[in-house]
Amino acid sequence: MAQYPEQKTLLNLENSMVQLVMILLGIDYLRARWRSVFIVGAVGIFAGLIIFIDALDNVIFFPLMPFACLLLIEGIATLLVAHTGIGGQRTLRYVKGAAFALAAILILGGQAYGNFILALIFGTLFLADGLLQIITAAVVRFRKWKLVVAGGVVEICLAIFFYQPYPTHYKGTVAFGLGLGLMLGGRNMIALAMRVKKMHSNPAFRGDKAAEKSSSVKTNPDMVEWWDGPPADDEPALTIHVWTPAGTSKSSVVPHPIIDRYIAAVDSDGVISTGHAALESPDGVYISLYPAEDLDRSPDQFARLLRATVDNNVAGVFQPDYKTESSQWCHSTIKVRIRNYDAQSLKLFWDKYRQDNTYNLTHRNCSSSVARALEAALEGVIGRIWSHRGHWWILTRMMLTPELWVAIQIRKRAKTMAWTPGLTLDYARALSMLADPRPAGWWATIKRGVKKILSSRNRQEEKKEKGSRAYFGGRHSVKNKSEK
């Protein structure tokens, strides 16, 4: 019998950041540095508490203007180098830069309306996340889903706190947000440190027997620190295949923005298509889980199938390889390829995971299988890539990478709802940027600028050389004519 999904308690949901950091850094790396992580968490909680309390009396000592200046500089710098990104990385940089610059401008404005707008933004984000968490938990109904609903209620209460003017008439909005962020982040860091100090397998995989097995074996794969771009088509790499819902519909799709991308597409005949996801490695591992018999995906039955309950478990079948699957159906719509991964851990995961062929549309489907396998393959990837660098450098760079926070939000959303091909695609893209690091935007911009300067200088020298040749050649021909 298949187990219920990982989202069993509210604590697990709050620790999405902790779990993903544990996966990316690896249990060996964190166990050796748990004291440093604990100190960072304690300092974060203490600083956040001071900033939050400071804002309650409407007399704020926190240096908002210097903080806003730093935000503005970071936002503008990010926008200037955003064009150097590749694919989704470029979009994330533009979003991050615009968000930082907007927040800084509103703070520097120094007027009540700036703080009011920020309060509306913070409140709306908490409200939307809380409502979505409540709705998805009520629909999917995984075990202890009521605790997740309680978490959504807490987020709605935070939204109300930001919406209403008491006690500072929105003057303390930024300090409240920053203080809450530091306290929650510090709490997560302390939880991370306490979990890993005595563990032999990664606690982020607790409850997933296949991932626990792969994590318990020590491996040492070769990793490359920097890459200029994604792998070439003929280059060996871990490949995540995604068939999008709209791309696999047999008839024309009725447009439903966002739903088509992340949940399911409905064609003109009323048939629902959820898409598909698979994972392929150059070492012969191919993970693609199907129901043994086609599920009834008519609108009347689809709502019932969304429940993450044991009565919706059916027999599944694993496809043998991508060539067979694509020939029987169609080629994948999008591929995400990753160079740095642990082939041995992936094989250990697969050897254990394939022993259970249970399929459940919500909590053990093709997408959740790919997401779990991807995490097993990437466990410890950042700790290994930058093992020669200092601990604080690694932690700081990872925490300042936008793709990490995108991956955290996607993972949290999938755990509270379900893994879908759309979420798996975005998750794989974000993790690919972390596993195969690209050079920093400023460095890429400088390199591009130097190349342009050198190429421009070479062109000018070539023009001068051609001009001089033409000049002397012309003089030589005139002289010959005069001699004749």
C-alpha cells in the first residue's frame, strides 16, 4: 500500500525551505557545520524580534533609508544584468530586480501612501497564499489536511494584520515584514541544525524509503563548478521530459490561463488532459509512471480522483525507455537537462522506488515520481560543487540565488496540492540553475563587454589595413601607368 504524501503536518509545510536546503547541501556537509547554522538562526531570530518590537511603538530606529538604498542598488544592478540570464533565469532576474526597485522607491518616497501600498502588497500575498492553501487542502484531502487549513488561516490573519492600520498607521510595514522574515528564517535555520547533527540519512527524505536508501550511501560524483550555458543536445546529462497538458490534447484546447499550464487542459470535446513527466539518465535509468489502465477523466469523475486517499490507488506501470514511450505516444513538449547530478544515488533510489507500482493521481503520479527522483539525484550537489570554498560563501550565495526561493515556493505548493507536469517543469528549471551554476551576471556582462571591445578594435584594424592596402595599391598602379 502506498503511503500518503509528505505533507502530514503543518511543521513540514513551514519547513519547505529547510528541507530543500538540506537536499541541496547534503547531510554530510551540514552535519559538519551544524553549529554555524544554529548560530546564524539564533542571530536571525534575535535581530528579527528586535526589528519587529521596534516598529510597534511607531518610533522606528531601524535605518529604513539606507536599507532602501541597498534594495534600489540591488534592484537596478539585477535589471542591468538580467539579459545575461538563460531562459527562466532571465525572467526571474527581471522579476527580482523590478520587485526590489519598486519596494525601494516606495520606501524612499517617505510618504504614507508608499507604506500603504507595501502593506497592501504584503497582505495580498499572504491572503492569496493562505486561501490557495486552504482550498487545495480541502480538495485533495491528504491525511491531517486540517492542519494545513490551520496554516492557511494563520496566513490570512497575517494578511489582516498588514491590511489594518493599527498600531503604526502603516509606518512600520517594512519593519514588520523584515522582522517576520528574519524570525521565520532564523527558526528554519535552527530547525535545520538540530535535525542534521545526528542524522545518517537526509531528514528531508523522511517517509520516502527510496530516497532514504539513496541518501544513506556515501557517494563522491565528479562536479563542475561553472557552466556557460545548458548542455548541448549530444552532451550526456540528466533529462527531465515534460509533456504539457495543452501540448498533449488531441483536440483544440479551450483557453484557461494558469490552469492550462499547471493543472489540466480541457479540449473542445470536454476531455481533460493533465500532461506527463518523465526522467531519463545517460546511465540507463528511465522513470515514467503510468496507470496500468486509463483513468476516467470526465469532469464528473475527475474531482473524485483528486482526493489523496487510499481508495483512489490503482495499479501502475513503469515505461521501459523514452524511445518506446515517445513512439507509442508523442515526443515530450519540453526538456530540462542537468549536468551535475549523482548517478549512483539516482540508481539506488530507482532500485527501491520501482518495487512499488502504485499509482495515485494526486500523491504518487508521474510528476511526483520525477520530483522525488530529481531530489535524490541532486542531494548534496551544492555542497560538493563548492566544497573548496568557505561555508559562509556557499550559504550566502545560495540564499541570494532567486531560483532557490522559486524552487522553495514550487515545492511547498506541490506538497499542499499535488505535483503536476507544470510544477515539475518549473521546479526542474529552478534546480538546474542551482545544480549547473552560471557565472554571475556582472561577470558575464564584463566578459561580453570585453569581447565586444576586442572585436570592435579588430574590425577597425582590419579596415585600416584594407584601406592602406587599397591606397598603396592605387599609387602603385598610377606609377606604372605614368612610366608607360
